[in-house]
Amino acid sequence: MTEKYVYNFNEGKKEMKDLLGGKGANLAEMTKILLPVPPGFTLTTESCNRFFSEDQTIWAGLDKEIKDHLKDLEQMTEKKFSDLKNPLLLSVRSGAAQSMPGMMDTILNLGLNDRSVIGLANTTSNERFAYDSYRRFIQMFSDVVLEIPKVQFESILEKAKKEKGVKLDKELDGDDLKKIVKKYKEVYLQETGEDFPQEPMVQLILAIKAVFASWDNPRAVFYRDMHAISKLNGTAVNVQSMVFGNKGESSGTGVAFTRNPGNGDKKLFGEFLLNAQGEDVVAGVRTPNEIAELKTLMPEVYQQLETAAENLENHYKDMQDIEFTIENDELFLLQTRNGKRTAHAAIAIAVDLHQEGKITKEEAIVRIKPQQFEQLLHPNFDAKAIDKAKALAKGLAASPGAASGRICFTAEAVEAAFEKGIKTILVRQETSPEDISGMVKSEGILTARGGMTSHAAVVARGMGKCCVAGCSEVRINEDEKTVQYKGGVLNEGAIISLDGTTGIVYLGDIEKTNPTLGGKFTELMDWIDEIKTMSVRANADTPEDAKQALEFSAEGIGLIRTEHMFFKENRISSVRRMILAGTIEERAKALNELLPMQKNDFYQIYHVMGGLPVTIRLLDPPLHEFMPVKEEEIRHLAETMSLSQEELNGRIDELHEVNPMLGHRGVRLGITYPEISRMQVRAIMEAALEYQTDKKIEIQPEIMIPLISDVKELVYIKAEIEDEIKKIFTEKGQTLKYHIGTMIEVPRAALTADKIAEEADFFSFGTNDLTQMGFGFSRDDSGRFISEYMDKNILEKGPFDTIDQEGIGQLVKIAIEKGRQTKPNLKIGICGEHGGDPASIEFFQRLGLNYVSCSPFRVPIARLAAAQAAIKYR
Ligand code: PEP
Ligand code: MG
């Protein structure tokens, strides 16, 4: 069987994305369901792959397939490709299996030349249209195929408009455009040393090659890197017969979303331009009209568009992003895809689609990307602060959120500032794919031109980055690096704030607040909680953290790092004296000072959690971390301890360790200083007894021992703790249930978990340390080389972000199996950073963990990820 590399639109379907690319598969699907799609064909992603293995050439077989399909297209359209009177003109567009907005390139009006442009002008009786099409073609072809900078052409166009005293392209007539075409061709000749290619077939092959080659351009590579897209074949190429939106005022082009991509409202949303072509709307050169205006201007076309939108949405069962062209009052669809949307809209749409009976609850949950939650949890401006802030200008509210930073005019400037930890706002006339790295690293984006579907708006929404676009009230001069507004001028480095929800730009930095969530979010979260099987707890060290965690519906606290309570200003001195004490009595004195403080902390946290499980870990870090560093602090501490500075320095030196992460920390501290563990346990238990008496709510504290590597450590420390608890119960004449468990964070503990489980009421994986010790990568130092490991494909993902399933994950698996051999119902959770990472959560679901615990802000993401994992592994 001969290999097939080209498919007619009527041969494909939406499921063929991998082969035909997203655009090609959807064009085929729309053709199949009889929507008005101009005919065409698609060169497969496999052909792109082969193109690269053939040294970037079009091999004979592909050449023949292209020509055969072109013949069919000529028959379907009843036009001839090289015809001088009524030529078949083509668009050539890229489209990979996953959408990559703005990354790849498009050429329109291909097939025009010096002679057929005259024919086109005559047959359409529209000279302006013919030459407008030709000048666009020359510009796009030059840009995509030969990388001649667009600005060379744009300046000619701008100059022509200026000389004529007009503002808009469409105010130029046929004669003007004829002159422009002549000048464009001169640029081409100057830049390439050759005349603009006149033979349509040559144009087509060059264009196809260029689109294929653009798969490997640095922008596309950067985009794929950023989105971790690695397993794609290449881009498909769609060759489609042209329809024209630039034939006059009864023609136009636009983009429509079937629902509002900003807030999810069920109403057609989008923009269009009359007498314009393809890229004009997204390029943001002219500010487009809102789609509602089309209803007044062309009611019938609007009606058709609304019906097509509804059909598409019913067919795809998701919000669609549609590109359309109107040619002499006739509607054509050029593209559909699942529309990008803000997190807010994604939730509203998923909830509505379920309520409209179009998708199940499970489908609604699976639709939401965990990363989108990040966007929802972004801060907003503080209401009072915003009232006082000085507004500079208003643009389009392109992507929600609040951002403040220093003005930078280039992606490079943003990147340089980022390296220094300086927050920036990327300010551009309009953005293009070259700006992506700057967009990623800035706090927010401001553009002067372009609408809601401009590059800046679409890309920022996808990234969840705050963006104000099309802010024509400011004048941005990228050369002089100034932003002119009504009240003055700002230079590079000045601080501004953007409100992506209102489109307002402010002077200076503005205080931000955390968002509150409700409505459809709550509804979705209720479904999530119905479906997920793992609990989601939070790592919280203070009552404030605990409150935040509860707001996000955490089901308990999985880790209190008690040492964080030691760092408070009024405590650190007692902590230092406790550590540096020369005698047991001195230490006891310092511990007695700390006891009421710790006890109060625990009481407050129990109070916030109202009976939900709370896991408290005993002191973990190496003691030297608490030591003073500044001369003045050392002097002060020496005074309070009645020691000479020398003596104190001597004791501090004794605490020095070459390898503190593997040193005197975790349970090892409890073994050397059991009185510290005893004080902490006393605080935990006395607070629980008091709370229980006060509030009549049962508390079962979970006391967690860190860094166990051998069961005998646990036996030792448990005996100490239980002895102290017994004393407390006798003193108070009261008892309560409690649990003593352990972290599994040393590889040896994982491998001997069956023995450890004999002594432990629960396990909690400390995957931060387990990764550190399993890999032998220092948690504190490995950042420097891990990025290099990823660049060189030695590691696919950072092992401290996403659990390494193959190695560290196996330690987790072994520990679970062994632990449950001993105690089949052993409660097991995880409280390392991986507890908030969706990919890791999926893995933990498979292993049968009871809960994950993560920082409060990640709780909603973890709940969603847990529900998605439960659906996947039902
Ligand atoms: C861990 O090691 O994963 C953990 C939760 O403890 P810490 O990060 O405090 O060492
Ligand atoms: Mg740890």
C-alpha cells in the first residue's frame, strides 16, 4: 500500500488530530457535518516528520499527492490554480496536534501574480480588492517564507496612508494599492536579489516547505518547551481555497467564541472587521468591532453564525472558538477549536454544560485543568487601596488578576529584571510570539493595540497572567522607552499596576488581597468532594494558615512544622537558651518559658479546625538553624545567658555540622534531648485536654516523629512521649485518645516499613527528604544543576516538584505494601511538596494513600486532582 500523506477535508474527522493536526481534523469534522467550509486538503503531521528526515525537501510522492489534490480542488471550486482571469487562490496554514497560538505561520491569497491580479480585478470588478489581496500575499509570503521583517512592508503602507491623509488601510483605493504592490516587490527584490515568484505552483511548494520548517523555529520550540509538549510529530499544513473578507463592506472576517471566554456567559462573544482579511483581527492592527454589532449590520449572517455556533457546541460538547469570513454576505467557517478560557470561565462553562445535560459531572471535573485553579486563586487589589490609587488609563480587561511591577519594553529587559528578582510589567505596542519569554516572566502585560482576541489577550489568558490589552489611551514609544498618558510620561522602570478584570491601569504599586470563591466554584467543588476518595489536608503552621486551609475546605492538617512556631520574635531567645543550655536545669527553665506559648498555638489551631484531624510534628531541623548570626544578637544572647561572648561562640561552634541535612535533626534531636520532645508533647496534650473541656469537641492529636530510619528510634521516643502523657493524664485526672505516627522520609525507613508499622499508628511520607536522600540530591543546592539535567533530558521533571515514580515512587510503594502487611488498615498520607502536585497526586491515588497534605493555597488544586485521579482509576 502506498503511503498517504495528504487528505481531502472530506476524508478526515475530529478524532484524527494526531495525523491532521487540530485545525485539519476540525476542518474535516465541520465539512462532515455540512457546515460552510471552503474546500481544501491537509498534509499530515507525518509528512512534516518525513520532510525533516528528507533533508527538508518535498519528495516526489508528496509532490504528486499535492498536485492530485489540487486538481480535485480545482474541480470542486470550478476555478483553475494558474488561471489568469479567475484564479483559484489558496490559504496555507499550519496546525499541529495541539494548538500553539501564534507559533506557526499563515499565508493567504497564494496563487496571485502580476497577471492574475489583473484578471481578478476584472472578474470581480474590484481593483481595490485584487491589489489589496496581492499586497497582503507578498507581505505574508515574504515574512513566512523568507523572514523579511514585516516592518519593511508596514512602513510603506503607513507612509502611503500618511501621504493620502487617511487612517485606515481600507481607505486606500486600487491605485494606491497598485503602487504599494510595486514597492513591496522592490523590497522583495532588494532583500532576496530575486523577483517575486510568479509561478503559483512554485509559490505553493515554497510556502508548504516554510510552514513545515517553522515547526522548528525557536519560538515554536520555546512554546513546546514551556508547555512540556514533547511527543508531537510535527505540524500539518492546511491548503484551503480562499474566501475573501476584503471584498468591500458586505464582506469581513472575525473570531467568535460560543460563550464568553472571560466569565463563561452563554452568549456569542467575539469581534469582527468589515472589509478585512484573516490576520487583521488577531494581529490587532485595527481595533475590531464587537460581535453584537454584526447583528445590526448583517442580521441574517449573524443569525447563521449563531446557529453554526450552537451546532458546533452541541457537536463538540464544549465552548468553541471559531474563525469566520463573510464574503459578499455569505458566511464561511475557517476554523473551530475548543476555546481557551480563564479559570473562572472554565468552571462556569463546565458547570453549565452539565446542568444543560450536555456532559456528566465526571466530564465537567475532568475538563478543568488543575493549573487553572492557580489563576482563580490569584490576588485582587485591595478595595480600599484601589480607591486611593491613581488611574492612568483604561484598556480592555483581557485576562483577570492584579499585577504590579516596573515597566519594561522588551522581553529581554523583563528577563534581566527577573534574574534580579525585580517584578515587571511588559509594556508593548502589541505582542508577538517573540515576546513569549517576557510574558512568562513578567507579572502582567499591557498593550496599546489589539482586541480581546489579540495575541497578548489570548496568550495571557492561557497562561493565567494578568493582561490589559488595546489600551489606546496611552501612547507607547518602544524606541524612546516611554509611555505617554493624559497626565504625563512614564519611563522604563516606573512602577504601574494592572487590573486585568476591569482593564484599568494605575500608577504605582497597589496592595493586593486574596480572592474569595463562591457560586459555580462551590458547586464544582461539591461534585469534586463527592467523587474523590483521598482526603486533602493542609500543611499549616499557624492559626492563620489553618483558617486559610479551611476556607479552601481542607479536611484536616497533615503537617504542623512546630519549629516554625519557634522563630517568632518573642520566642527565639528562649529557644536559643534551650539549645545552648549548659545544664539540664537551664534547659528546663527555657523549656518552661516555651511551653505556654506552644500550648496556646496548638489550642488556637484546634479551635480553628473544630475537631478535624491535626497532625503535629515534633521538632525537626538541625539546631544550628536557630542560632544568631549577627554580632549584636550574639552579644545580647551572651548577656542574657551570663556568658562571655567567647564562651557563647564556643557553644555555637559546637553545633556546627558539615552535613546538617544528614546530621543532628529529626528524631535524633529527641533521642539526645528527650526533654524537648516531652515539652512539645505536653503542649500538644494539655492544649487538647483544655480545648476538649472548653468546647466539648473531641480531639485526637496525631503526634508525628520525623526522620525515623530504624524502628528502635521510634520505640525509644515513644516510651519517652508516652511516659510524659501518662504523667499529664494523672496530673489532670483526664485522658483522651491520641495517635503516634511517623514520617517515612529516610529510604531505610521505607525499606523496613513492616517493622516500623508495628510501632506506628500512621505513616506520612516526607517526600522532600525521601527525594533528597533517595537521589542524593541536596534539597538546598540541587536547583543549580537540576535545570541542566532537564535541558539535557536526563530528568524529565524536577523530582522535588513531581514525584519520581520510577525510583522514589517505588520506595513509597514498598513502604505502603510493607506497612500494610503489618497493619492492613494503617492510615497513610503524604505531606511533602508533592502532596500539592497533580501528577504526583494521581500516582498516590494509584498507590492507595488515604490523604495528601499540601500548602493551603494548593488545597483546591489537590482536591480537583484527587477527584480526577479517582475518576481515572475507578
Ligand atoms: C518532607 O521531608 O517531605 C517534609 C514534609 O518535611 P520537611 O520538608 O519539613 O523536611
Ligand atoms: Mg522532612
